Amino acid sequence: MAVEVKELLEAGVHFGHLTRKWDPNMAPYVYMERNGIHIINLYKTAAKIDEAGAALAKIAASGRKILFVATKKQAKDIVAEKAGDINMPYITERWPGGMLTNFVTIRKAVKKMASIDRMKKDGTFNTLSKKERLQVDRLRAKLEKNLGSISDMTRLPGALFVVDIKREHIAIKEAQKLNIPIFAMVDTNSDPRQVDYVIPANDDASKSIDKILSHVTAAISTGLAERKAEKEASASDKEAPKAKKAVAANEEE
């Protein structure tokens, strides 16, 4: 789905920050200055959405997960909904330090959550005292809040998608350390050199965030559909010789 500059304009994607707050490295993406605010070049934004979308579709088609990170108020709900729709993990509460660089520990916490769930299923939970049950419930709620959306992530993600790289600088640093590709909405007050796939855009307005995320998740959906089709094709290829053999056996009888 090609990105229309008009729809980006209507969503306010072009509004950058005050000129005095800008990062000079964003100069290539700035169209002009209006009333002390930098205006983003939406033709470049549209091209960058297409470029990022193609790369994300490839990652999704390879079976790797894309981890979405957005803890700012305007983005949290949008990211949780859009990433949830395509079954991708997301962090919208606090970034758990070491989420990537100390992934083994994070996995342990996720496993702890699963073991609590098992306890509740098999009745072990009911054998605990009231006080212990309360403690276990509190721990489960805390883990769910911080890690619930990544419980299916059994290995490091194939990519990170970030809204507001200034705010999520810890996540960015961890991904850089591990050479995990970073895709991000980058506003005029941020340094785009920290990101592999820059989408120059207003990262403060929910309409703008929603618009960019819609395009990004649609591209990932395409990659997932491709993967599914390939899997089904290879499964039917495997079945074909079996069917032939069965036919031949029937004819012999």
C-alpha cells in the first residue's frame, strides 16, 4: 500500500519541534521553518516508510519477531493495539533494563509467570496460605504489567521499532550493542544516526503515531502472510509424493 503524502499531512506528521530544540543531523529531513517550528519533508517520510516497511516485511517473513517500544502516554495504547493485532511483542510500560542485553534473566521472569499460571491450574495455588497467595498474586500482576506482552518472545527480536528515540535511549543502546536493527519514528529534536531505518515524523501527536504505525504493521502483516503461504506450499509439496504413493498402491491392488 503506497503511502500518500496527503494522508501524512492530514495526520500532522509534518510538525517537528521548535527550531531551537532541533538536532542538526535532522537537517536532510527538514523542509522549512514556520512560526519557529521545523516542518518535516513528507516526501522523504513517505519514501522512508516504504523502505522501512519492505525491510520489516522481510524480517517478519523470516519468522523473527519485531519488538515495539513506546512508553510515552500518546503512543502506549496505539502501539499495544497495533502490535497486538499482528501478534508482535511490545513494551509500553517501563523498559526493563537488560531486556535485550540480559535476555536470559528476562526469560526467567517470564517463566516464573508461566509457573504461577500452572500452579493456579493444577491446584497447587490453593494449598498456599492466604498471605502466600496474596504475595504470588502481587508478583504475577507486577510481571504481567512489565512483561506480559513479551511472554511469547522466546529469543531476541529480529528488529526493534521505537517511537521517540530520545525517550527510549536505553532500549536503543541495548539494541546497538547486540546489532539488532532499529526502526524508529524520529522527530526533529533527535539524532537519526542512532537508527538503521529512520522515519522522520512527529512523534508527539497520537494521530501521527497512529498513521505511521498503521503503515508499518500493514507491511509486517504482508510479511507474515508470505511466510504462512510458503509454509502451506511446502507442506503440500511434502504431501504430494505421499498422495501419489497411495494412488499407486490402490491401483496395484
